[in-house]
Amino acid sequence: MIQTARRDLSIYTAFAAMFPNMFMAYQLWFWIGLVLNTIGMAILVFFWRAIYAETNSIAQLSLQQTLTYILLAQIFMPLASMDLIWEFGSSLREGAIIHHLLRPINFQAMYYSQSIGVLLTRMVMQIPIAIVAMLLFGLKIPTDIAAWGAFIVSAALGFTTLFFFHWCISCLTFYTTEVWGLGVLIEGLTIFLSGSLVPLAMMPGWLGKLVANIPFAQALAVPINFLTGITPLSAAPHTWLNQLIWLCVMWVASIFIFRVAVQKITVQGG
């Protein structure tokens, strides 16, 4: 059993390690992304400064607290970014999914390890964005170790929950020959419902509670709330439990939905 576990770990680690090399092969995109992200952060900073021009607080959040939240959300946006729909669509279009399914490994675990590799690579590439945010926009990185601990645990649970959620959505690609519309729709919902543009605390009561308790917000808004003080550390156990429940529900749902959807697979290529 130990040898099997080691073998599986080495296999999935290898899948995760594939993606840093792939990202590094396209350095031009890194510099383009840096410029675009800087412009995006500048727009958001000036927008929120304008909003706060005639008030000291909104939903009990100060300007500095809101700017810290928004800038951190831009830095940690890879937590809410998933490529599963595009990956499934590409595999179906090229016929590669057949080869993946025939491999003697867990298909879902393979994609999860790849997602971890992509996340770690993207987070390393966000370091220059964080430096720009500190130098140009006055971002002050939180120094509370306990807050960072709560953030890391919450981010890990939220990212995994979001992976299983996207897995369920991605299974819809088995029923269609084109995934562009579905992919764009999910990306649009992610940008808004993840809390990357507006702190969820500013949303109307019922809407804020609804958005805060659906998978989109679990990987970004919920963890960042610990760093900005929006969610007190005393609420960490309750938050983690809620995320763990979501994780288990999405995991079971992803397994069931995949088993049903894979029977309808239509391959265009290969």
C-alpha cells in the first residue's frame, strides 16, 4: 500500500510539475499580463477612490480596507481561475480525452494535480503584481500570522471546492461540440461572484449572504476576508466547516455527474 501511494504521488506530482515549464516558455505573455494587470488595478483604485470621495465608509468598510481587499483580490485571483472547461473542450475536440480515460490513473486526480501546478505557477508569477501594488498603490501586506494561517486553510478548502464545482460544470461539455459560450459565461460569473471586483460585504444583505455561501466565493472572497479583517479570526472554525461541507458535497456531486456524463461523450478528433 505504501509503495502504491508513493507511485501515485510521484505520478500526480509529475503532472503538476509539467505546467511551470509550459508557462515559462511564453515569457512575452508574462510581461503583457503584468502591464494589463497594472492598468486594471489602477482603474479599480481610482474607481473606489471616487466612490469614497464623499463618504468615510461603505458597509462599515473604510477606503483603505476596501482598497486592500481589492488589491489582494487581484493578486490572489488565480485562486478563482479554473481552466477545466477549456481543457475538457480541447480534449474532446482533439480526441485526447480517450487516451486520458484509458490511463491507469484517476482521471479527476490527474486534473486536480494539474490545477495545483497551474495555481502555484500563477501565484509565483503574481509576485511582481504584488510589488507593483505596494509601490504604486500603497498596498500594505497584512502582518498578522494568524490571519495568514486562516487565509491559507480557507484558500485550500475554497480552491478544492471550486475545482469540484467546475468539474461538474465541465461535464456539460460532453453534451455539446462547442464550449466557448459556456466558458465565457462561467468566467463572467466568476469575476463578479468571486468578489474580485466588489467586497461581498457591500452587497445587499440577502444577496451578500447568498453569494458568500456559493462555490464561486469560497476560493477568493472568503479567504481574503480574513486578511482584511472583514471576517474576524474567531469565525474561522465556522467558516472552515462551511467550506468543508461544500467541498464534500461538490466532490460527491462531481463523481456522480462525471459517471453519467462520460457515457454521452462525443469526440470530434483523434
